[in-house]
Amino acid sequence: MVRRIPLVACLSGVILSGMTASAVAQTRAQGPWWPHPIWGQDDRAGGSNWITPEKIRASLQLVTTGRVYELGQVYEAGMPLYGQRSYTLTIPGGSERPAFGQNQLLGNDEMITGQLGQVGTQFDGPGHIGTRLRMADGTEQDVYYNGFTWEEIQGESGLRELGVEQIKPIITRGVLIDIAGYQNVPILPPTYEVTLADLRGALARQGMNEAGIQPGDAIFFAYGWSAHWRDPAVYQATQPGIGLEVARWIVERKASMVGSDSPGLEVTPNPDPGLIFPVHQELITRNGIWNLENLHFEELLAEQTYQFLFVFTPVRFKGATGSPGRPIAIR
């Protein structure tokens, strides 16, 4: 199947690995980030492809004690929510509910409403972030991972293509990089941009180096920002995080995914006021490196555990842009 549309310019204003808004005619077969150079034009799984049986077996060797660390936040009323997103859980019934059988059986279930894939500890899937491009015929197209356009992915019940169900189970080596610890502060300042020097210094402090990062690893950044979790106004207002410099380093390392103890991984607002979440575009849209937000690392950091078996399996909501879940580290 050929799904090809001529392309000439990027309207978002974001430079994507050297691509500018110059009118360089290209075809959909070879756009600025598609087809994927390894997995081809029809790939929808992105970085989870790096997690091979061999990668999983190697990652299992990291388990020596069986100690389990919860990395996700509890889903509950009052948790920080981005923008106008919502989350409500109720238990229908109450005292008027019937009991069944001679044994008077009772049961409860729950009703959850809200953007379930994009609240709390949330996984950004392939259909979550895109960019608007101008095509050779003068029309505009909204384009997502591996060059899929909005016309190709939109559906009546979720996304026809690039739904989160396309992501393979993530069972791999997790690498935690303690940026706040390297800076010798409990919490990074708001709007602090993490540099490559910070990243390399933090790895050295942990007795590691960037050469040890392997394809398929899940790379996590500790900013200390989860300390603000109970104060949504502070937690959501601004945040420290990585910028495009570190994002491109992540791409070079062939990470399967990234994550942080902040709402959005990247520094917000961006130091360049013209850019809105450019790291999301660089990682998710261009390279299929998925993002897990709103984590916490206190227990791992207290025990100086920087490498571990990481397990997270996105819920297979067909056509969803993201997923809740229960990420864990095992040492």
C-alpha cells in the first residue's frame, strides 16, 4: 500500500533535525521523518520494536533481590490535571442496590469518566502528538509518527491507525538519571533546562557513562518535581526538563521510551517562546520514542538504584492516544 503526498514546508516553526521551513519538495515516501529508516513505512510500534526477546532476557538478569518499586502515582480525585482534562470515579448503587440469591450477594463496580489515557501517570502513544505541514499542492496536513496523516488515522471510535494498542509490552532495562541529585538540590528550579553536561555529570556521579546506554533502554529523568504532586497549582504551572539538545541525544541512543517525575518531561515553557512542546515532537512524532509522565522515583533514589528491570504494558484501548498504567521497577 502506498500512502504518499508531496510535502514542501513545516508550518510549526520547529526545526526538526535540520529541517527548516524552506520549500524543498519531497514525497510522502520520503518525508522529513518518514518512513522509519529501520522499521519501514507501515510501522506503528516505534521504539517498542527495540525490545526483542534477547533484550528482555538480558534485562531479566538485572533482578537480584526481587525488590519491587512503584513508579506511578495513584489515580485519584484532586490529582494534577493538564489543561481542561478531567477525572471522576464513582461507585454506582449505594444503599438501594439489590442483593442476590439466598446468600445475599453484593457487588460493586465503578464508573470512570475523563481523558483516561492522558491523566495521572500517563503514557503518550503514537497518535498523541503531531505537527502541521504545508504540502506541495498548498494544502495543510496534520502529520504524526511515521508520516501518517490525520486523514489516515481519524476514526469514529478512536484512531484508525496509531492507536496505543499498537505498542508492544515494555519489559526492558530502565536507566534513571538523577539530575536534581547532580545539581545537589532536592528539586530543580522551575523552567530549568537540563543540558547534556548535566546528563553526563549525573551519569558519572552514578558510576555510569553514556556509552553504557543500550538500544531499547527506557531512560528516566529525576528532577525532584514529584514533591509538588499534592500542590497541582505549582506542579502544573511550569516545570524543569530536557530540551531538544538532550532529546536528540536520546534519539541517538535508540531508547524505547523516556519518562520523568514531571507533567511533561521537557522544560516548560520552552526558553524559545515560539516553541510549544518541541521535545514531544522530536521524540514521539519524528522518532517513535514514547513518553511516560507523572512518575516518582523517591524509593529508587533513596537506595541509589539507577539500573533495573522496568515493566510497563499500556492498556490496549483500541484507537487511544495514550494509556494509564502501573509502571514498576524490579531490582
